[in-house]
Amino acid sequence: MRGHGYVPLNPRHLDRAPARAMLERSGCRTIVVDRGAEPLLPALLDGVRRRLILVLPDNDARLRVAETWPHHTVLRATDQPARRGLAACPGAAR
């Protein structure tokens, strides 16, 4: 994802509406989700209608997350979505 901006989300606040609002306003299309943040995805993604790319460094969680949110694209960290022409957060500062 080299060359793309990012918007860090504080895991302590992902269960609140402002985190979802920041996700929506930023125009983010990709979220990197580590093992610790995976349980917080329902609170963050609830109500997000647009298709997102969820990148999970932990390969064992990828299938579980893909089954839970089939309308999002779920990738391993090694899948490198940037090479597919997919940007992370186009409006974020670089």
C-alpha cells in the first residue's frame, strides 16, 4: 500500500459512531485489521454500505471475516491490494 495515505483509528473508540463517521468522511476503501481489532469490526462496519477492502495480517482469521462480511473484499496482508490498482484513503494526507 506504498504511496497511499492512511487514517489511524483508535481501537478504544471503534465502538462509537464518530469512528464510523471518520471512516465515511475519509473516503477510506481499505482497512488493515490486526487480530486485536477483529472483534471490534461489527461496531465499526455496522451501517457501512459501501464495499471495503479488509486486509488481515492473520491468515487464519481471513475466512471467518469473509464469511461474516461477504459484501467486503477480505485479503491477506500478502495479497497487496495496491498492486491491483486499489487505493487506501484517497483524501488522506500523504
